[in-house]
Amino acid sequence: MENSVLKFLKRSDKWYIGGGKKLTWTPPFPSFLHHPGLWDNAGYYDLRVDPGFTYDILENGNPYAWKQTKREWTPACWTCAYECDDLILEEEKTLTPDDFLGIRVTLTNRTERPLTLQTVLWTAQKRNEDETLEDTQLIRRQTDHIVYKKRLVKGIRKPVTVYAGLTLQNGRSANVSFSENTGNLPYWHLTPFYEKLTSDGLLNEENTDGITLNGLLYMGIEAPHTLLPGQAKSFLCGMAMGSSAEAVENAMRRSLETDIVGVSAQNWESHFSSVPLFSCTDPWLEKYYWYRWYGLRLFTLDTQEGKMRYPAIAEGLEYFRVLITYSAQCHMLETRWMREDAIAKGSLRNFIENQRTDGSFVGHIYLNGVQENGFYHADWGRALRETQAVHPDIEYLKTVYEGLKRYATFFDEIRDRENSGLYDVVDQFETGQEYMSRYQAVDEMADRYGWINNIRLKGIDATIYIYNLKKALAWAADKIGKGEERDRWKAGAEKIREAVLSEMWDEEDEMFYDVNPRDFSRTKIKAAVCFYPYMTDIVSEKHLPGLKKHLLNEKEFWTPYPVPATAVGDLYFDPWAQWKGKRHNCPWNGRVWPMTNSHIADALGLSARRFSDQELRAKTVEFINKFVRMMFFEGDVERPNCFEHYNPFNGKASVYRGVDDYQHSWVVDLYFRYLIGLTIGETQIEVDPFPFDCAYDVKGVLIAGKRWDFSWDGQHYTISSEGKALHRDKQRRKMAFDK
């Protein structure tokens, strides 16, 4: 991608604004995209800031009514154009690394007369006497900015105190007015300023109290403008948020002195330049590569604040804009390909930093706390090994080893009381895969329980994850000089391997199943997790017929858009996101989840590679192509997406959830592993590209401190390291190089 990635991703149907640290503007169900300003809610971590702000352009005290004529989006800037009889208005909306959500407004006089105008930037924030509810308090008012303190609340968590500020370039007057509640909408005539604005500006008054403290705190800043016929003028306005009033004021001051649109573009281009350069003749693969890196940056949390001590990536917007164990494993696999490994490392370190006394990891890490009763299973061992293969760091291994050791011990002592080598799932939520037959098989009420640990199921996913963890711990123990512990972990992994083969594998059905710990019978529920053992060395060639028989079966999993999380023939299977007749938010009884697909891609690809199976190699390519193409609206190559789940027959996304750019899977890792063909060992790099029908050029893949380039134009195959060609050929074939 020699040209700007920002231009490459340009489209007209998106509105998400990110690139900051704590602040985003990603309203899931916006109502005012057609309206000047950013009135729909912003997000501070996972906390809603509702509303945002707007502004009005007035002549003689009367606001102009605008018709929106254009929208254009890139990751760095959302541009909107409007017109009325007298004016043309263009907005360039952006978010800087200072957490300044700003707009560069350009007004053009389209008349033949001078226009004397006023701009009023304003918002209306909630006030409440009840300390458990959102509240706003004025800190200070200046003619060009207003700073205020917010109490943000969410559920039963402790409220968070944050600071915010509004600023308008060349502001000459400001007003703060307290009002009883009314329609909190971005309409000028609803505001106190409708009556209080004069030709000299606002009244420069502060009214923040009344007989009660419940209501709306209106804050407005006014600036005058004169436009000659045909003249265009620009000004900046916006909102900053941070952990102190000083930080907010500094961010606003710096922003008004800079080109915020250019700063945002530079911020995003810097991110895109931190990953390998990739171009490809398959337009869907090429587009999605860069789109995925956009999504990962959008939800990056690099704040070193509160419970989030290390840089990492949130799972998604709003509720999901926290650190979650189930998705952190994915982020490690993808961000290991960045030139810097801080996020890949931080994704694990945050959970070790917040580890419970019993050794388990919390499910969610918030700014000011952790989820007390939540837990998710995750493949920490595999993610650690793969990250270390690209960015080896013995000191980091030492810092995470003891935490992972305690985590593995928790599973041995608490989740396998029978000492069986198989591990318990104790509620439907902790697998991250709710509402499916897996849990009903051991408890008919499993779908009614919350996070209360009311069931017991020896889960394939839970067990495979601990198998990988114990193998990783054996490897790490050897690396960091704890050889006396290595054999313990090796023996533990071998015990799991034997248990999976003896208890979970069904010779007659040729399938792995969950196990009911009451009698150690197999549940016979066909779910996508049943293929997770194929991601490991547990399986042998004798298991390959079962993989092909079930996974590649159109009547079970190989749907037009594979694979559903539950087999098509299941009693509760439903492709419409319905569970027992009702559409649910997160059902796993028939929807295609990118998270599951990432696992399945590796189950196919790793098995194909281990057993030199040409059919599976071809199916891996077919699957990845279908997987990626599914994540485009109506197959439009200009409109990629990433929702929680999709319909297995028509590929339609869960748009009803309002959660796009959901970072709950790994995609770019599949490019490096199969399209480019990389397997990175201790001392060697194996390059074994799968037969994707496209040419590609990949530059700047950093492995153990060395830069690698890979190029295939359909006739010439070149592999280079540190700028020196190591291999040239007329065909792609398996090669190995010293690391």
C-alpha cells in the first residue's frame, strides 16, 4: 500500500471517530448524523458521555437550517458538508491523541452581500442530587472555553470522576444556565441561549444552582464572524476529556494552536506504518488487512491509568470498551506482527496485574475496578508462544511465568477436582459462547443462570486451552532457568492429551465432544469447539477423516458462510439469532462468529500443514476467503465490517446490535500464517504459503529484530531479509531459513 491507507479506506457510510487514548465517538445507534456537531454520545472508556456537543450558526439571532449534502469517512476524519440559501458549511470531525474531539468548521458565503454571523457552541449535561447518578459541576468559565467535572456511572460500579471542556476558537462570551429537564436535543430553540443571545453575545453569567440539583446544565460559548461575498473562513471547536482539569485545558489550548485534522492523520498514518506493508491482487483480502489494523487501533487503550496499567485493546465500543480475557488472546496473535510488542505483552500483563488470589483471571478490567464474578477461558499458552516467536524476550517471560503458573494451578485444583485431565466450564458465559446446546446437555436450566457457576461441563475449549498453557509453561520454564518445573508441566500436558483422546474422542462418530462429569459420558453435541483439538498436536492422522466428515459437511458446518458455532442439525439450531423463539444479542446456536472462525481456520490450516494434506490446504484457502468476504456489507469491497455474528446462509451481519469493528477474533494473523505461510520456530523460520489465487507484496515483517519481505507476482517468488534476497523462484514452495 504505497498510497495513503486513509484514502484506501475512505467511504461514505461510517461515522466512528477514534485515535485518542480514553475518548471515542462511536455511537452505536446515532440519531443526529445529519446534524452539525457531534451530539450523539461519545465514550470515555466504556462510559457513555451523552450528549456530545453541537453548534449553531446564526444571523440576527436566528439559526440557519442546514441540508446535509455529503459525508466522507476515513479513520482520521469524518467530513460532512451542508448547505442553506446563504452558506456552505463543511465540517472535518476528528479526534487527536490528546483526547480532543474537535471539528474544523469552514463557512463559505454564497451570497453577494456581507454576512454578520454568530456561532454558539453548546451542550446540555445532566445534573443529579443522587450520588449514584450522572452529575455535572462547573469548574470554570472563560470567554473561549468552559471546564466542568462529570460523575459518570455504570451499573453497580463505583462512579468515575472525569473532567471535560468545551472550547470555541475566538470565543468572546460564554454562558452557563441551569434548567429543569426538557427535551435534550440539539435544537437551538430549546436552549436558554435562544432568549439570552444578543448581538453583543451571550450574557457571561453562571447559574448552576436551584431549589433542587436535578436538571440540565447548559453551557455555551459564542463567537462573531463576518463573511464577505464569496469569502470562506474556518474555525475550530470541540470537547476534550481527561483525568484532570489541567489536562483538559492543556489539550484544548494545544488543539486550538494546531491543525487538528493533520494531527489526526499523522497519528493514524503512524499507526499504519507500524505494521507490515501489504498489497494484494485480491481486493477483499487487501482491503480487509488494512481495515483490521484500523479496528485494532480504534479500540486501543494506551492510558496507563487505573486498573489498565499496560497498553492493550478493548473488545469493542461502549460496553465492550474494556479489557476482556476472551478477546485478549486474539489481540496478542494479531499485534505480535506490529514492530513494537507493547500491546501484545500488555494484553497479558494487565490480567496478571489484576489476578485474583485463587489464581484465576478476571473477565473484565475497567478503568476503576474489575468484574468481581466474571471469568472467561482463553488460550494464553498459545498466544504467549506465538508472541514470543516474533518478539523473543526472556525478561518478559520471567514477569508472566508465575502468574500463569498460578492460573494453571487454579484449573488443576478448582476446575478438575476429579484429577481427570479435563477441565470444567461452570456457566454458559465464561466460554464467551452463550445460548447453545452444549450447556443444556448437562442442565436444562443452563440458559437461565447468570454468572453463578451453576453447571459443570468438561469443556473441549477449556481443556485445549489448558493443554496449550501447560506446554507453554514447560517451554517457558526451560527458557527462564526453572528446569525443575519443566517436567511437571510436560507431564500435565501429556495427561490432558491422553484424557482428550480417551474421554472426548468418539471412535464411532469420529468427533471430539464435551464430557458430562457426572458419569463422564460424551454429550454428543456437535459444536465448532469440537474441532479445537485439531489446532494442537493431540490429533494424529487417524482423526483427519472425522475433521473432513463433519467440518466439511454442508449439512453440519460447511454452510454457504461457514461455520456456525453449532451444527445445522442441532435441536436448538437457529440461523436467525433466535434462541427458543426470541432473537438474542449473543446466541451461539447457529450464528457464524468470527471468533469461532479464527479457531477453525487454524484447525484446518495447522492440520493441513502437519499432515501434508492437500485437500485441507485447499479448504483452508477456501475457508479464509469466505470468512473475509463475509465481513463486507452486501459483498461491497469498499464497505468492510466486523460484527459479533453473521447468518450462516446469507452472510448478513448482526447489525441490530450496533456493534461494528468488534475486535473479538484474529484475522491478520491468518494472512501471515497461511497466505504468506509463516511458521516461526526457535531457530528457524519456515515459509510455506498456501495456494491463494492472488499475487501479493509484503514488506517489513519484523521477526526477532530482522526485517523480512515476501513477494509473489504470479511468476516470480522472492524472499528477502534485511534488504538482501535469500530466495528467488518461479513458484511458491516450502522453504526454511535461519531465524
